[in-house]
Amino acid sequence: MPEHLPSPPSWTCTGCGREWPCATKQSQLLAEFGGARAALAVYLGSCLVAATQDLPTMPLPGARLRFLGWLPRARI
């Protein structure tokens, strides 16, 4: 089973070649971090910063959606 890791500087997935985090990695990250949404958001935020440094022409709104937009929202 291939690992779905980021491949900087393109930030594609090593497992499937799609933009990282791909759907498979998103599911894996949710399972790995369990209910620790804040910790997952911090991790993905650091990935977002690194990706924007590697891909300076990537539009920031799209990058935010790609790295953070798929996270489940906290229920109030």
C-alpha cells in the first residue's frame, strides 16, 4: 500500500500523484489525529506555510482551502 506523503517542492502526493493532502491522506490524518482538531490544524498550517514558500505563485485562498478547508468544523 503506497504512502501518501507530500513531495516538496511540488507538494504532490507520493502515493497517487494528486495535490497533497489527497483524499486518502485527509482520511488518514483525521484518523491519526483523532479528535485533536486543533493539533491537526496546526500541523496542516505549517504544511501550508512551507507549500506557499515552495510555490510562491499558488493563490493563497486556494492554498488555504487545499490545506485547511476540508477540516471538520467544531460543533458549538
